[in-house]
Amino acid sequence: MTYALNEDQLAIQDLIRRVARERVAPRADEIDRTAEYPHDMFALLKELGLFALPFPEEFGGANNLLSSCIAVEELGRVCYNTGYLLVVQWTPFGAILAGGTAEQKQRLLPGLATGDLRGALSLTEPQSGSDVSGIKTTARKAPGGYVLNGAKIWATNSDIADFVLVAAKTVDESGNKLGINLFIVDKGTAGFTVGKKEPKMGARGVPSCPLFFDDAFVLETNRLGPEGGQGFKVAMEALNTSRPIVAARAVGIAQGAIDHTVGYIQERVAFGQKISDFQGVRWMIADMTMQTEAARQLVYRTAALVDAGASGRELAAMAAMAKCFASDVAMKVATDAVQLFGAAGISNEYPINRYFRDAKVVQIIEGTNQIQRNIIADSVLGRVPKKI
Ligand SMILES: Cc1cc2nc3c(=O)[nH]c(=O)nc-3n(C[C@H](O)[C@H](O)[C@H](O)COP(=O)(O)OP(=O)(O)OC[C@H]3O[C@@H](n4cnc5c(N)ncnc54)[C@H](O)[C@@H]3O)c2cc1C
């Protein structure tokens, strides 16, 4: 299959590259340093209409994942946190599009596409992150809906969001287990509180918070998909579709780290010459560029597969490869970039250690890279359908 960028995609790349350089880059260090949610950057993305990119045409979108990846890459190249604003919006979108009722889609997707609504997704609990089946939050059936009890951690964007998609174990009135479901929990729901934001090493501009549910009642119409495991499975498989977007952030980090390094090594002098003239340094920058380009091609190809209709399990291994490879590359490239800056790489006076800290985050979020490797191995070893 081919995935050369078409005219629209090249135009998006050009526009966002320019906006990123002129309006986003000057804010990047401050957002990271203060760890304050960048309302101005959200307004900028909204003004540009970027939230709609992956949405179907009926919601005003371009229905194009490759364009979405390009947008995230170009923003992430100068400011991981601004790129993150798109990603946190698109994660609940994917789950609702795949598993929501027509009414839920009409209620939530137009607002997510314009940026008038903000969402978050909450699976992780103190005792279980990778192993979602270990969650303890329950949704007990009650007349007209469910009563949620439990606690979550690391729900990114939750203190800003108008609603959070919350994973809970559904039980009937007698406490019998029915399976995991996602529930749309609106801001302001009685018994639902968002805790203090987590102090973070990376991804600092978009807060991650604990959530608490103390007899929080949600209407039956706020359950995503059918009761029991099937609805959850559909929504989770939809995350395969959004995984290339996470991978695109990693490509952006790697490219941004290279951009800064190229400038630095051509100015810094040691032993009477620019350090970019040392063969050891030239080969490092060549390797960094090679690895980043390989990651980019894997991400673009995976996004193009999604645009061509691949989804669910069929897509799982490719999406896992893109996320795992690109984020490992981002970590390696950012580490080498810090190395090439020498002590300046450790100093907060220079932007490069921000890339290093943000790269580490991408190896852990949206399924750690070990979990991605498990998915790939399962596919190779024939434990899941291998269609790609
Ligand atoms: C910045 C940030 C933002 C986040 N945002 C969100 C969010 O919005 N919503 C949300 O729900 N969660 C979010 N998370 C949580 C994130 O999804 C989890 O941290 C992640 O899934 C890993 O879970 P854990 O931290 O509990 O690690 P654990 O599952 O305890 O894993 C610990 C280590 O063991 C390894 N491991 C576990 N199981 C296996 C296995 N089967 N094979 C090999 N190795 C294994 C892991 O890879 C990891 O290295 C966020 C985390 C961060 C850091």
C-alpha cells in the first residue's frame, strides 16, 4: 500500500509547522516549568479547527488519521503538552465512536470535535494499570442507572474535562459480576470528585489526577455499549485506532530533539572545532535521524492502514509496533540529544531535557512498551488473528 502525503496533508503539515514555530514554541518551556494547563494553546487549536481532524465528516471532521498524526507530530516537535491537548481529546472520541449509542454520539462528538466539550478516559487504579481486569471500582445496578464506588489515579485532563469515561466493574443489585463497562460521568455529578493533580516529571502541562466515586449515580443512558464485557472490548479495541496518534507524538519528540541538537552542535566548539565536525558526533546525529525517519514511516503506514479501514484486533499488532518502536526511538534520540548537549543537556536553561522527560512518558502511557511487545508476540505466535 502507498501512504504518500496528499495535497491536503501537506497543507496541514505546512500550516501546523508554521503555527507551531511561531505561536507554540515560544510557550513550550513555560508550560513545562509552571505545569499549568495551557488554556491559550487550547484556544489556538480550537481556533484552527484541529480537534475535528479525525472525526467523521458528519461531525465536521476530515476523517483522516494520517492528518491527525501529522498535526500531533508537528506540535509535539516544539511542545509535547500542546500536542497532548489533541490526544486527550481524541482518546474518548475513539471509544465513543466505536462503542457509543447514536444518542451518545450526537450528545458528545460534535462538542469534542469543535473543542466546546473536553473529555478524559480513566482506567487506571492504584493496584492495577496494565492489568485492567484488576480494577476494583464498581457500578452497581440501581433503578434507572448505576451507582459508582471506587477510586482511580492518573486520569489525564480530568480536572478540565466536562465528562470522564470511567471503567468500572458492573454488578447487579445482588452484587453478581456482569463484566467491565465504561460510563460517561459528567462533571458535577454528586459523589464524583477530582483530586489534586499529580506532580509529574514529564507531560507536565496537562494534569493527571485521582478520581473518587462515593455513591455517584449515573443514568443508564450514560453506559457505553451493552452491559457486560462486550461494550468495553469494543471501546478498548478502538484504542488500537488511536495508538498511532500516541506514536506520532513520539516521532515529534524525536524530531524536535534533533532540531535543537543540530543547532547546538554546529555552534559549540571543542578542541578548536565545531563539535559537529567530530566523526563520533556526526554518526550520532545520523543514527538519530535514521531511527526517527524509520519510526515516522511506521507511524504513517499504520495511520494509513486505519484510514484504509483496518481496525480492532486486525490492527492491534501494527498499532503496537508503531507505539512501541516510535517511543523507544524517542527515548533513545532524546537521550543522545542530552548527551550531545553535554552539561547544558542537564541544565534547565536549555530545552533539551524536556524532550528527554517527555519521551519517557510515552514509553509508559497507553499500554507500556512491554504490554505492546506482548501484543506483538501474541500476534506473531498466532494467539490472535493475524490479518496484517
Ligand atoms: C503521564 C501519564 C498519564 C496517564 N494518563 C492516564 C489516563 O488518562 N487514563 C488512565 O486510565 N491511565 C493513565 N495513565 C496510567 C497509565 O496508563 C499506566 O501507568 C500504565 O498503563 C501502566 O500501569 P502501571 O503504572 O500500574 O504499571 P504496572 O502495570 O504496575 O506495571 C509496572 C511494570 O511492570 C510491567 N508489566 C506489567 N505487566 C506486564 C506483563 N504482562 N508483561 C511484561 N511486563 C509487564 C510494566 O510494563 C511496567 O514496566 C497515565 C500515566 C502517566 C505516567
